[in-house]
Amino acid sequence: MSTAKPKDDGRLTWFTSTYSNGAGGECVECALTDACALVRDSKSARGPVVTVRSGAWCSFVEALQHGKLA
């Protein structure tokens, strides 16, 4: 995991969770590449970005889907 900010040259597609209510609450945005998942605070798009390798991200999402992190 890294907090180094990758160069966003406009080719990244950032998205928020479908659970986000859009009312300005606590939320994160994600962008996916072949190599990694990028995560940032939706209210601070120019702030730090957490970078996670794609395999680790897939394991994390799978664990969430199966209720293993509740």
C-alpha cells in the first residue's frame, strides 16, 4: 500500500460507492487500473491517494461481499 499520489492525467475514472447518499457525508472514491486500485476522500480530490495492488483489492472486496469483515 502506498500513499504516494499517482499522476492523474485525466484518464482515471473515479467512482463512489452505490451506497453513497450524495448528501456530503463521509465517502471515498475509487479508480481502478490493471495494476492497482486508487482510493481517495471524495471531498478532497486533490488530497492524498491510497494505492493498493489489484490482487489485494480483489481479496478485500471479496471479503466484504462474503461478510468476513463485518
